[in-house]
Amino acid sequence: MSNTETYIAGLKLDSYIFNASGVNDSVLEELEIIANSKSSAITMKSCTIEPRKGNKEPRYARTAYGSIQSMGLPNLGYKKYIEFASYFKKYNKPVIASVAGLCIEDYKLLVGAFQKSDADMIEVNISCPNTDNSIFGYDFEAVENILYDISKFKNKPLGLKLPAYLDSSYNKFISKLIRKYNISFITCINSIGGLIINSETESPVIKNRFGGISGNYIKPIALGNVRRLYELLDKKVSIIGVGGISSGQDAFEFLLAGADAVQVATAFEKEGPSCFRRIKNELEEILESKNYKSIGDVKGRREVISSPSLF
Ligand code: RRO
């Protein structure tokens, strides 16, 4: 029997699959559903210093190949998520806090607060496509300022939720900063800004018109980012892949590309919490059919992807 246990930043996860920040994870009742599912961790909604209502509805739409949304960071404010981190300890799976600053200075307060909380890891979101700010992750000076401020706190693993980089030179820049500031894990990628138009109604499918595109549309871009960063970073930096994972086969492709675990967003919104068990089971079946006993067995085979002899 194969198993999909894995490690992120030294913390054990019972399976390779868990929820991505941003889908049905803003309030206690929603988080409780994730806690009771086969998601191997509980990732909470990215939070800001003050609570936010988010953007006008309709702000989420399922579409042919995934989804578009402009949620606009609706959240209860960081103090609530600090309470939730304590509450969810009893589930014995890692609780991941996600923080999103509206300006560079916010990150210091947010990360400092979660460093003193019961959260097990902190994902620092520098890639939200739906606020009035430009995406910090595309401004390397801003990223360096954020990292300088937050890397002073040393106790809990810190990760960066990255935007999609569409040119490898950007992967190189960000990997230098990740190494310089000893970031423990990265989550790549966030949704990618775009527009989806319904040709029947002749209008955009969400109120805000533009929004973050997720699901199948972005899977190859996510895989490319995971692989490039896997090749650029020390293997001590854990990589969480996200972007279009809705089956065990998708998860297996991310594993081959270099991801240590994957998060699920669009498929969770569409299918509900059963997706975590289903994708885990499908991944186990693939591993078994290929005679891999564990995630570690496949990791040893990853360099095959680098080899031109495959083609
Ligand atoms: O809340 C959002 O609009 C949102 C966030 Br914080 C994010 O990181 N990514 C995204 O697609 N939407």
C-alpha cells in the first residue's frame, strides 16, 4: 500500500493534498469542514489587519476550464484567525496562517502577531491580484523590504505565496531573495489576473470584470513555476504546488515537477471537501501502479524531468 505522507518545512503532513488559502476558509464553520475532511492541513483565508467585506457580488464564477474571482480579500481581520489557530490545534494537523498586507508595513505586524500564535506555519501572501495595489511579488524591492522586516522573527516556518512568473529571469530574482532571507517554503502559484466574457450575455462573468483566473487554465504555468524554482532553490526550501489540481494525476505531475505537497482551490469550491480524499486516493493508486511506496520514492526520480534524453 502506497502512502502520500510528506513534509513541509520539517512539519509532517498525513497526505500530499490540502486546501489552498482563499476557498471557503474565512469563517469558523467553513474551517471546521476543512478540519474534518482529508485535507492534511488547515489553511486559513489570507487576512489583513482590519476586517474586510471584500468586493461586490457576483465575485466568483465557475467557468469552462476553472474559475474567475475578484473576492477582494474578504476576511475577519487577523485577530480572529489567531483565535482560530488555537481552536484548531485539537485536530492534530498543521494550521497555516495566511497574511496579506495592504501596504509593505502591514506585513511586520501580521507576521509578528502570528509568530506568537498557535499557527504552525505562516504563508505570506505577496500575490493577491484583486486589491487596488499592484502585486508586491512583481516588485522585488518591495519583496526585499517585506522580507527584511519579517525575517527578524525566527520561530515559525515562513513561506511566500508567489504570483506566476512568466519569464525565468523573475524566478531567478525571487529565488535569490528566498535564499538570502532563509524562507522555509514557497507556495506557487496564486491566480493570474484575467477576464472571462460570456458571449451570450455579452458581459464579463463577475461584477469587477477582471479577476484571478484559476483551475485548468493555469496548470501548465503553475507546473513551470514549480519546476523552475525547484531547480533554482536549495532542496531545504519546501515547495507547495497550486494551480489546476483536480485529480491524482495532476498531483502526480506536480510531484514530478518538484512539489513537496499540493493545495486545491477551484476543485474544492466545485466539489466540496470530498475532493481531498478523492485526489489522495487517486494519487495513491497511481503510486501503487508504478510501484512507488511513498512520495520520497518519487522524489528520487525527479531529475528525470531535467533530462533531454526523454525526448
Ligand atoms: O481575496 C482575494 O481576492 C484573493 C486573494 Br487574497 C488571493 O491571494 N488570490 C486571489 O485570487 N484572490
